[in-house]
Amino acid sequence: MFKEKEMNKEKAYYAVIFTSRQTDDLEGYAETSRKMLERARVQPGFLGVESARDGLGITVSYWESLEAIEAWKKDAEHRTARQRGREQWYASFSVRICRVEREYHFKKAE
């Protein structure tokens, strides 16, 4: 799990869940993905991100507010990357925005 900032367990925050299936044409995808993560990290309200891909890709980004999510959606470079994703990289995707009321963790002792 990758988090930039510790989540405030006393205050709800938001998760943007992006699930996707890619096409075979991934030229430029890795570089754009890296750049988008760098940009997201400096956005006000960004808390962190988790990602996994095994056929189905799942990326969950965490935000302090709906306003922070909306500002990220309006970011010019992010808009350009999303458009290229629709045109080239993704066969399908879904976006879900959820309010996280609480979280808990487990880690097996070594």
C-alpha cells in the first residue's frame, strides 16, 4: 500500500476507484502513468494511491475532499492523459467515487 500522507481516522476521506482493461497498444502508457502520479502527488488534497494489474487493473487514489477530486479531474495534463487513454490504452474502464468512513489493517507477524 502506498500512501503519501497518513489518513485521518477521525475524518472521512474519499477514494476514486479506477478499474480498467487495456488494449494491446500501450505505447507511451508507462511514461504517462508515471507523470500523472508525479502530478497527483503535488495536488492539494491528494493522500495516496494503490494500484494492481492482473488482466483487470485497479487503481485507488485517496483524496481529502470531493473538491480535490474535481480539481484533479480538471487538471489540463490529466485531461489529456484521460483522452489518450480512451483513444489508445483502454478497451474499457469504470470510475467510482466513494466516501471512506473508516479503515483498518492486518499484517501477519514475521
